[in-house]
Amino acid sequence: MKKLIVLLISLTFFVSCSKDDDNNLEQQCMVCDSYTGLDITQNELSVLCVGLTGIDEDTGEEVTYTKSDLDSMASLINVFAALLGETPNCRVE
């Protein structure tokens, strides 16, 4: 389970999150209250932001993550962490 969480998060390291947009002062990114058992830090999670873009490996098309996408990722992390007996309380804010 732990490896699945790490795989999910590591896939996002191939894309970048642009925080240069001065018009969007309220950038929403994933945060967690606890990182015990996640093998990931807040610095690594800070790239998981609304507007994150990357290339879909299946279609070759550029995709942009929405708040809904990140909420789903946070939920998956929370579920898998719960299976390991942890409560990271990951969310998008």
C-alpha cells in the first residue's frame, strides 16, 4: 500500500505547478497534517496544485489538474494511509 501512495505522488513530479500567476493569489495545493508513514514531505506535496499540467501518457494530450482531481488524490492518500493505521488528513487548500 505504501508503495502505491509513493507511486501516485511520484507521478506528479514529472509535471510542474506554476505559481507565477499574480492574478491567482489563492493558489490551492495539497497539504497534510501528518506525514508519518507517507514517505513524502510538505515540500514534495507543494507541487500538487490546482492548475498543475502534464502529459497524459496514454493519449499524449496535455492535462490540467482541477480541485476535484486533487481532492480525489487526497482522498486516496487518506484511505491508503488509514489502511496502514495512519491519519494524514490530506486536503486541498
